[in-house]
Amino acid sequence: MSITIETAASPGERGPAIVDLTDPESFAVDVPHAAFAAIRERPGLYWQPTTLGVANGGFWAVARFADIVAVERDPTTFSSSQGGAYPMTNQNPRSAEARTHLMMSDPPQHSRLRRAAAKGFSPRVVANFEPWVREIVREVLDCVEGKQEFDYVIEFARTIPGLVLARVLGIPDENRDALVSWAINVFDVMEPTEGLAEGQGMSEVVHAENFKMADFALRLQAAKRARPADDMFTQLGACVDNGELSQEEFLNWVLLMMAAGFETTHTAIGQSMRMYLENPEIAIATDRAIGDGLIDRVVDEYLRLITPPMQMARTATRDVAFAGEHVREGDVMVMYFIAGNRDPAVFSEPDRFNPWRTETETLAFGSGVHRCIGAHLAKLEVRILWEELRARRVMLRLKGQPRRGRSIFINQLKALPVRRV
């Protein structure tokens, strides 16, 4: 059962009710946008009391666009070394994981780790992916051609990023379903947050799930060393062989790409179609903007409103005054990208789908040094899918109730039953 917490703007003055941001039920029906709007309107930051994944009895919810950017621009004060996303926080900053994982590193360590794969995801390189990504999308459309009713999440949102990611990484076709199932499980195991010890987060269950794929990753690394190919497993494996990456860094890199590379696009594909089918105004604007040649703006606007990873986290390394608050060393700062992407200080009519808007810089993939390395590829997949759906005149209607996840991290959609019209 979701609960609300009354907070005071000043001693003796009670503020608006805000849902418990640590309770999965608060996100089960929809993203609590009203709560985030109330948080943005308050002076300073919002303190969320909790013992989940924190050392100081709660965390600061950072919901304004400018405040989020300011946190991400200062990795010296706000570090990733104790966990890069909530509730995988309050980890040991001196652990082997912190030393070797991109999500738990700060510059200059982060810069070195990122360089190993960044060249494989640059806009110029990703542009070369377009022909075979389009081929994959067309093959998926062929497979549903004779189906009058189906689950859009299964047929499109899972299948397309699974096939694309397998191609990018060099994972054999026969292992693609295992990759998808594992990637989904990584985020599913974070949903239940009950019964944890004080201060404990979800990092242990995530690490345990990761190791289920570690043996596969190591065997594939050996196979690529014996028979190199034009893929990311081969490229990153070569970085180990030439000393750019350690073996632990390699393993963390490929596991991160297998999970995050799937889930962001999986969520974007499913949620964008849900919005299109549920809201006639969005459907009309989408069709008109694509007809006007603004497909990239359409994709960006869907991503702004969806924001697949709803938040990321940092931990203060020292006492500091920030946004009118006294932030203590060890305080967790949860940056709600999904709230910043609807900040009226940045976006006019922020809750409205508007591909013609002039404010195009969003937090859908974060900002600063940790901005998602696969952003260009994710956008490419979503763009090509919408182009091909339009080219084939695929018309869909809802056949049942969409089913959300219960995640406080990912804006998940688990089922979208549809029928052809």
C-alpha cells in the first residue's frame, strides 16, 4: 500500500502530501507526476525519510532540471562511487566493484573506462548501423504480419532491442532469448524492497543476478579471442589483451551494456506506443510531425515524457550548501530525471506532447560525464520502428489494459495488448 508523507516547508508549517518515493506501489499505476510537481515547487530540496540504501536516514530528492545538472557537473562533491542509481546505493566506495564499474566510478577513472567503448557508440558510427537496424525492424514486422492480436511489448519492445543488442555485442542468435530474459530479471529483482536490513540497498541482489550471465560472458570472450569479429565483445576483449581494461573492468562493462542497452530501448518502444494508443492528441501530433519530417523531434519528445531510467543517484563526499539545503557528507542525492524533464522552468507546457517545441535539451539519458553512452543507438531504434510502422500503415488499438512494472528506478511497461484495425 502506497503511503504519503507530510513534510514541513518551515517549522510548524505543513506542506503538501507527497507519496513515498521508496515504495514500489507509488509507481504501480503511473509515475507520481503530481508529487514531483509538488517537490519542484517547494523551496530547496525534498528530504525522503528511508532506511533503504542510505546511511543518513533518508535521501534528497532532486527534481528541478537545473539542480540535477548542477549535481552531475560536480562529481568531486557528488560521487558515483557508492552507487550510481537508487536503490543500488550505500555501497562500499573502496570495493572492487567501485574500482572497476563504470556506474560507480568518477573521473579520471570513469573517463578511462568510458573511452574503451565510447568510439563504438559515437553518432558517426551509429549512423552506419541504420541499414541493419532497419532490416531487423522489417523482419520483426514480417513476423507479426498475420497476427490480429498480440502483446506489443513482447513482439516489438522486447524483440527489437534484443536483436539489435545481440548484433552490436556479437552474441549468437541462439543466446538472444537468454540475454533478454536475464536483462529483464536484472531490473525485476529490484522491485521488492521489503525485509532489508537498515541501510541495505539492492546492490547485492543485482550483483547476484549479474553473475548468472558472467560465465556466459567469459565463454563468449574466449570465443571472440579465438575468432575475432566486428562487434563490441571483440573490441572490449582486445582492450583487456592490450592492457586498457582489466578482466574485472571488461566483465562489468559487458554486463552493463547487456542490461542497460536492452532496458532503455525496451521501455521507450513500449511506452511510446502506449502513449500513442491511449491519447488521441498524442497520436494526431505524432502522425502530423512525422509527416512534416520531424521524426527525430517525435522520438525526443517521447523520450522526454517517458524518461526510461527515471532517476540516478550520487553521494555527497563532504558537507556542502546546495539548493538552499545543508547537505551532509554521505547524503544520497537521487536525481529524478523524469521530474526534471517536466520542469516548467525549462519546458513550456511541460506535460504536453509537443514535437515542435524549441526546448530540445532533455535529461532522458542523463547529463554530464555519465550521460548514457548508448543514447544514439536507442534513438535510432525507436525512430526506425516508427518510420516502418508508418510505411506499412500498421494501425493498432488497445485490446486490454497495459500493465506497468512496480519499479522505483525504471519506467517499465510489461504488457501492451493490441489488435489490428
